[in-house]
Amino acid sequence: MHSLLIVDDERTAVRGLSQGIEWSELGVSEVYEAYNAKQAKELLAAHDIHLLICDIEMPGQSGIELLEWVNEHSEGTVSIFLTGHADFQYARKALQLGSQDYLLKPVRHEAVQDAAGQALARWRQNRQTRSFGELHEQYVRQWEAQLPYLVERFWQDLVNRRTTPRPHELEAALKQYGIPLRGEDGVLPILVSVEMWKEELTARDEEIMEYALRKVAAEVILEALPGTVLLDRSGINLVLVYAPCGRTPDMDEVRRLCREYVRYGERHFKCSLSCYVGERTELLQLPGIFQDLLEMERVNVSASGTVQMKADAPAAGEPPGGGRTAPPVPVADWVLLFEHGRTAELIGGIEERCAALENRGSLSKEELECLYAGVLYTLFTAFHKKGLSVYDAFGRRDLIDPVSGIRSFSQLLQWAGRAVSTGSTYYQAHAGGGSELIGRVKQYIAGHLHEEFSREDIAEAVYLNPSYLSRLFKKQTGVSLSDYIIQERMAEAKRQLAGTGLSIGQIAEGVGYMNVSHFITMFKKVTGVTPMSYRKG
């Protein structure tokens, strides 16, 4: 029998989970309750807890901090997180700490019960691993653990033509990896294209988020359809719907599920993505249709966040926009606007160009690359007239590489806005215009001290790349941007401590710290004394 600990600072939430689920169906005989991390630690120390269901955000220590303690003091306990925020940082930290799952509030009891069942299964597997030492059992477990990766490798090799098995070899491989298909069966491929993240992410964060997107694709698109989701070796996300011989998936239902998935990504992952749906194909013909889907993705530069069916795609060789040619890019006018610091007009001109192309029905991959080249020409021409190097302002990677990742006109407009603003800032700074920008940054900080804001928020307000803004601020002021923000917050806190009767909590909130303990820690780190000692002194 199993033991369960539920931790949440909301008593109604704890009671709802404790009493609203038939835990005995999962073999749970003991259910313990705690309302903060301290109580949870006492129960974990006193009892052998198999499963921990914990809220992330709690007063005092958070669920993340509690899990770090559990990993050190109760290694056998498996955990599930509950959170009210669809924030990738929570997901990333939970995965790093070995959490079995994380669920978004409000959560259905059925979802909690399913997740708990999987978590307890993991607990039993862990106990079996610790209990049985026979070499044969170890090999079996290793094979089972590696099977998902072997299945993914099988599909990767087949899609990319790294292997071309004979019919009997294909049949044997399908049986060996437990794939419920026969050699004469087929699949319906769906290419998932992540077009744009609406928040700046590191490469590592993007990998984590795309992993989460693949998990959601399995839950949404494959909810009622047999199949698998995999990451191609070139980084392409691919859904394969299994289609046994004589059976073709309902394409209207596939379209509906894909649209639901696209909306989910927009709502919960803050990203724009599209699905490119192929046609049912035999297994050995999969590489060909996969290339067709890649071509559909390549030429789609105007319709982001959509579901596109191969059956509806134009015939091969048919030119986008009916072959109509757009007027030349007015690069001479753009250079003049850039040289005179009229960046808003320049960006507006690029936006008008895109709108005009859309109205003419001329949006195409060729026009996308033409506009990209026009922006580059504008920057290089203006800089070279003054004997300046564009790469001193951007770096070769920041300026050139983005084109390989620009798949739509909306992405181009975002990139062009950053490129023009960053280039103009550097261009004007070398003519004496840098101090004005720093003044705007300081003005933004002063006006938002009562809020939580990030370097990215400031950069967006002044139309700069966040990394470039940090380097420029340090170069102009001699102080890092993050240190300056902390200094300003603490200066305002000291003013309020000395001149008002506000509580420590009110002052902390007034200078942008929602966590009073964190504020006290930072204040002491900067001043050497606690806020209370500073007020008394």
C-alpha cells in the first residue's frame, strides 16, 4: 500500500484533493495533509511518503525549495507539482529536480488521479530497481528505458533515408520495437513548425519548451488517434498518425485537432506555431512526403499560426501571388531616413511595404528575402558612409544568421525593428547621441521601481536588443544595468524607511519586491543592515 502527502497553503484545495479522489483505487492507504513546507518536512521525516503532491507557490518556502529538500532527505519520494501559472521556468526547474509531472490549476481530479497513478508506478519501478539485482532484470529494464529512444531513432532513420529496409526487415523492426503497424501499413505525417517565441529564450529554454510542446501534441493531436511524436535529427518536430492498411484517418478530425493544438500553443506556451498535414503514405514512401511538408513550411511566409493540408497546397512550380511582381524596395529612401535618425518612419515604411504586398497577394519567400536584403543594404550603406563597421554594432551572428530562422513577415518585422533600432543607437552614439538613450533607460527604471520588470522589458521600451542594451549601459555609466536597478530600488527603500511610517512589507512592494524575505536579503546585502535596523538607526 502507498502513502500520500498533499501540500498547499489553501486548505480548501488540500481537502478537495484529499476527499475528492478515491485514493484507494491507486492503492493509497494513508493520506497526510500539510499547509506549508515546514509541516511537510515534519511529516516526511516521520513517515515513509511514497508520493508528494505539492503547490509551487506557497508562503515562506516554495514547492521548488521543498522538492530540493526532499531530494536530499527522502530520495524515494516521487512528486507532482501544481501551479497556477503556465510559465516555462517552473516546468524547467521541476524537470531538473526530477518531478514526475506538473499540472496547471484549476486541475481536474481525473487528471490528478492519472498523474498520481503514473507517479506511483514510477515509485514501484524505482523500488523494484533497488530491490532486484539480477543481471537479467537489469538488462530488461535498460531495454524498456531505451525503447522510446530506439523507436524514435527508427523513425528518424526512416524519414531521413538513413536506412532503406527490405519488406521483411521493416516487418521485423516494427515487431521488435513494439510499433503497432505491419510492413504494408501507412502513416499520416504532420510537421509541427514553431515559428516564433513571444518571449526571448535561451537555446536551452527553447529545447525544454519544444519538449513540452511535443508532450502536448501527444495529448491533443493523438488523444483519439494512434501514433507517435518525435524530434527529427535536424530539429524538426513530427507527428506520425498510424494508418493501418485499408484505413485512412478522418482528415476533418485531424484538422480540428491540429487547430486546437495551435490555439493551445498560443495560449499556454506564448508561441506561434503551424501544422503542415500530409497525406496517408506507405512507410517506405515517408521520406518523400516529409520533403513535401518541409517545402510547404519553407514557402509559407504569410500565414502563421495555421493548419495547412497538403491536399490543399498549390501544384508544384506554381508561383505564389499568381506571378505578380512587386515594385522595387525603396532602399535609397530608407538610407536617408536611417542617416537622419528617423527610425520610426523607417520601420513604418517597412511595415507599409509588407501591408502593400499582402494587399496585392504578392507575399512570397522571395519577397521576404528581398526585404531582408533591403534592410541589410540600408545598414551597411549608412555605416560605410561614416567609415563605421556594422559588425561593431551587431556582431556577425546577430546580424546575418537570423534570416535562416525568419519564416514569416511578422518575424521579419520584429527582426527589422530590432536591427534598425540597434543600428541607429550605435550610429547616433558615435555622433554624440548615446547619453539621450541612457537617460531614457534611467527614466524608465525610475518610473517602474514599484513593479517587477526585467532587462527585456527595458530593452523593449527603448527598441534595443537586451544584451546590447546591457553592454551599452555598462560602457556609458560604468555600472551594470542589473546593479543600477538594485541601487535605485534600495535608494528609494531607504528614503521610505527614513521618511515614512510604511511597514517593511509595504516598502518592499513599493520598490518592486513581492517577496518580503527576498527584499530583506537584498537590502542587507547592499547596505550591510536589515531594513528594521536601518530605520532604527
